[in-house]
Amino acid sequence: MKWSTSLIGLFVCLTTLVDIVPVNGAENPRIIIVGAGAAGIAAASRLYQKGFRNITILEASQRLGGRIRTTPFGGGIVELGAQWCHGEQGNVVYQLASVYSGLLKSSIIADEDAVLIRSTGVRVSEAVAERLQTMAEGIIESEGRDTFDGSLGEYFTQQYWKQLATPAFKDISRDLAEQFLVYYHNYERGYTAYDTWYEVAASETDSYVEPAGNQDIAWNGRKGFSTILDIVSGNHPGTTNQSLTPVPLSKLITYGKFVSSIQWKGSSDGDVIVKAQDGTSYEADNVIVTVSLGVLKENNATMFTPALPAVNQRAINGLYFGTVNKIFVLFDAPIPEDFPNTVHLLWYKSDLAALRQSPYAWAEAVSTFFRIDNQPNILMAWMNGAEGRRAEYLRDAPIREGILHLLKIFAKNMTFGNIQGLLRSKWSSDRLFRGSYSSRSITTENLNTGARALGTPVRNAANEPVLLFAGEATNPIHYSTVHGAIDSGFREANRLINYYS
Ligand SMILES: Cc1cc2nc3c(=O)[nH]c(=O)nc-3n(C[C@H](O)[C@H](O)[C@H](O)COP(=O)(O)OP(=O)(O)OC[C@H]3O[C@@H](n4cnc5c(N)ncnc54)[C@H](O)[C@@H]3O)c2cc1C
Ligand SMILES: *[C@@H]1O[C@H](CO)[C@@H](O)[C@H](O)[C@H]1NC(C)=O
Ligand SMILES: *[C@@H]1O[C@H](CO)[C@@H](O)[C@H](O)[C@H]1NC(C)=O
Ligand SMILES: *[C@@H]1O[C@H](CO)[C@@H](O)[C@H](O)[C@H]1NC(C)=O
Ligand SMILES: CC(=O)N[C@H]1CO[C@H](CO)[C@@H](O)[C@@H]1O
């Protein structure tokens, strides 16, 4: 770090003014942010608001947003990544976006209860479905998990069969109970991004704290969820918040820079040296790394020189990074009116066995069909687990046939239009992500690590935070979400703001 004490003193005097008078010139600390996803943009914006001007965002792809990936399709947009704002209170996405009228609205999936359909095409009665769902959610949220020494799968199945043995559930057939269990596991592994709940500890050190309020809030407008990036950076048209200076993102971001090496110690002048795969090299006083946990896992051996401290390494190894994918199917006619907003698939054992022997075996990955907001001709399927990950390598044709096969089974009596187009995510095979979002496995707990460990800043000999980590996986209470990513970006920007003040 090249700031002399006198300069720091000067900066202290200026900090009260910087909101209005940005500090310019070479004395500005040079800050590199790796990754232009939600966390990177939030960090850049917070620093910019506080007068930092020498900010460079290195982004490997040619677009901003990362796992916010709003994509034109079917005359409107779909979200290949983040889709819903989950909750209102204590959710920075809601807090920032709800001041603009008409941007957010309750999603159609919040309007009605999910419908369970069995592989005979018969629906489970609403009352029974609700009792089963409430019971299952109760087990997931129960305090007994905390003291259970085993996997979530073991805990859940034990509790589930215990409940089913009680008089309250004596009307539920063994068949239905088994079908529900298989579906619920499939859904849950998509929702929380792991392959099976037997690899997840029942008791988690980092427990997700759910922001209160509606968990299914959708976006209106042409830019969908990516609107939040405009809002965070003061670039949303009609921004009236005078206290937010528009951040010139196109000037700060350099695209096509896959950062392959960060030398955080040992340079002659104490600079951090960041190298991109194309051979270009950058110097900085501080670097905020926001790449996904999947990217960190894959590149850990070569990305940092010297190797990261044990606390960060253990977190990279121990935290889990799972995959969930989406398929959007565009029909030339609206989805039939009888088709519910959310449909969970319940398999009879023999039907599932037949599926596994069929050319559509991959389709076991699908737990749920959703209608999506503002797009009456589009159906969305979620693909979970290892089968869903493998399906990334299939061509579109077998995916399309598999979807039609599922609809023939679960929507027997309904007539869909012709398929006009297919769009799907491939989060695992994409080297810029290597998965969808972070979660916790038994290894996470055994290594006694977590989001805080991953987010521990790396300091040089002078105790300056030279290498900082943001991104959803570093958020101990809001991991796996956009609000978690934004909070983490603000957190690391604040760390530098405090350090320099
Ligand atoms: C299918 C899916 C559904 C989701 N649904 C929701 C939802 O409904 N609601 C919700 O709140 N959240 C949801 N999420 C989670 C949410 O999208 C993420 O938590 C959040 O967007 C992560 O932001 P980030 O900034 O931490 O990381 P990222 O968005 O991954 O940003 C990191 C950036 O770094 C870049 N990069 C990677 N490697 C390098 C490198 N070596 N050098 C330079 N740049 C690099 C990447 O291209 C990327 O732009 C979903 C995610 C997925 C995948
Ligand atoms: C950032 O710092 C570098 C090195 O001191 C300097 O060359 C460059 O002009 C600075 N950029 C801005 C925008 O201040
Ligand atoms: C299809 O069957 C379900 C229940 O089995 C019923 O609710 C729905 O109305 C039927 N739809 C049509 C188009 O017949
Ligand atoms: C305006 O921006 C400031 C700084 O980011 C923030 O604290 C405040 O909540 C914002 N106000 C509104 C109404 O969005
Ligand atoms: C943090 C860390 O070093 N983890 C892994 C890095 O990559 C090598 C090789 O892939 C693994 O063996 C390490 O455990």
C-alpha cells in the first residue's frame, strides 16, 4: 500500500465530503473487482458512492450480471438464473426495487397452491397435498435437526415415517407416501442445490435466514431481474435517488478478462498483481474476488500466489456448490387453462422404473413444472441433481421429446400447442460458474467451515486487507441468493471504506 499516514489523515478530513466531492487522482487506491455479477456490481457501486474512482472490474464473459441472466425469448424475457425476489423484510433487493412502482409484483406461483399430479395423471386432492407439504416443510424447519447427528436425508425420512404412522395421516396410502417422499427429495435438492440430501448434514452451522414476506416476487419489464443491477449502480432510468451517483459501469468493466492468477504477496512495491488468461496484467492495492465457489474450486490450485491461508482453502474445499438447471419450452399456443401454475411430479415406482429404461431417463431430474409470469405460452421445468447436470450435455431434441413425454404422463387430458422453441441453462458445464449456488454438505460441517471462513479477507504483512472475497457463497445468512450476493458486495466495499478512513 502506498498511502502515507499524512494522506490517510487528509482522506479522513475528506470523507465527510466525498459523497459530494469525489477524491480523484493517483492517490486513489487502485481496486480491482473480479467478476461483474451482483456482488461485483454492488461492491463497485458502494465504493464509487464513497468517492473511490480507480476501480477496475475484470469480467471473463462479454456481459454483466453473472447468474442474473435475463434472456429474450418468446417475445418477452425469461430468467435462466435468478428469477424471484425471496422475501421483503431484510432483503436488500426488495428494499432497493420496491421504491419504484410497478417493478415488482407477486408471482403467479404465489397465487395458488402447488398441485401434485401422480404418474397416472390423477391429481392428489388439495387438502391432502396441503397436509403433506406442511408436514414436510415442518420437518425441514424443525429444531430437532440441530441436535441430530447424521444426514438431512436420514433425519427427514425418520421423521416423515414417524408422522405418517400417526392417526393424522392414516388416510394416506403407502403408495402416495412413497411417491411424495421421492418428489419432495427431488424438489428440495433443486431448491437447495445438492445431489442428494444424504450428503447434507441435518444440523447446519450457517442457517439461511429467510427474509419475512412473500417468497415469490417476480419482476415486470423488459430487463427482468437484471433491473436490480441498474438500480444498485444508480443507472435505473427514472432514478430519483439523488444520493446515488450513477456509476459509469461501461468505463469500469473490462470484458473478456478471465483472471487466472492473483499474486497477493511478494511484489516489490506491495502491489497485488492480477493476471488474465490473455496475458494482460494489472496492479492493484486491493482485489475483491467475486467469482463463484465453483470457479474457486476448479481453479484454486493455480489462481492464488502464494496459496490462500488455510481458513479460506478449507472453506473452498468444504462448502458445497450444486447445480440446478431450467428448461423453458415455448408453445405456439397458451399453456392449457387447466394446467396449474406449479405442478410437482409424483411417480409410481413401476412408472419411474419404466422411465429409467426409456430414452427419456434424464427426465427423472424434473421435479416441477412452473408457469412463468408474463409469458402464457411458456412452460418452465426445473432439472435437479446429477441427472440434471448430465442432461446439460444432451442436444435439444431429446430434451424436447422428454418434456413431451412427461406432459403425456402428467397432463394426459390436456392439449398443448406445438413446441416452437426451447431455451435452457447449462450452469455446471459453464467454466465461468461450474454450478448454480452454494449449499452445505456433511463435509462442510466436518471441516467446521462455512461462508464466514470463505469471506475472511487475506491480509499482507502490514495487516492490510489486500485480497477480499464477496459473492453469494460468502454470505452466512443469505447464501444462494441475489440479495445475499449484493449484501456481500456491500460488506467488502465497506471493509475497504473503513480501512481507508
Ligand atoms: C438457476 C438459478 C436460479 C436462481 N434463482 C434465484 C432466485 O430465484 N432468487 C435469488 O435471489 N437468487 C437465485 N439464484 C442465485 C443467484 O443468481 C446468485 O446467488 C447470484 O446471482 C450470485 O451473484 P454473485 O455476484 O455472487 O456471482 P456471479 O453472478 O457468479 O458473478 C461472478 C462473475 O464472475 C465472472 N467470472 C467467473 N470466473 C471469472 C474469472 N476467472 N475471471 C473474471 N471473471 C470471472 C462470471 O462470469 C460472473 O459474471 C439462482 C441461481 C441460479 C443459477
Ligand atoms: C488509477 O491509478 C493508476 C496508477 O496510479 C493511474 O495510472 C490511473 O490514471 C488511475 N486511474 C484513475 C481513473 O484514477
Ligand atoms: C383433467 O383432469 C383433471 C383432474 O384429473 C381435471 O381437474 C381437469 O379439469 C381435466 N382437464 C380437462 C381438459 O379435461
Ligand atoms: C438512496 O440511496 C442511498 C444510498 O445507497 C440509500 O441509503 C437509500 O436507502 C436510498 N433511498 C431510496 C429511497 O432508495
Ligand atoms: C483449497 C484447495 O487447495 N483445494 C483443492 C485445490 O485443488 C486441488 C486439485 O484439484 C485439490 O486437491 C485441493 O484439495
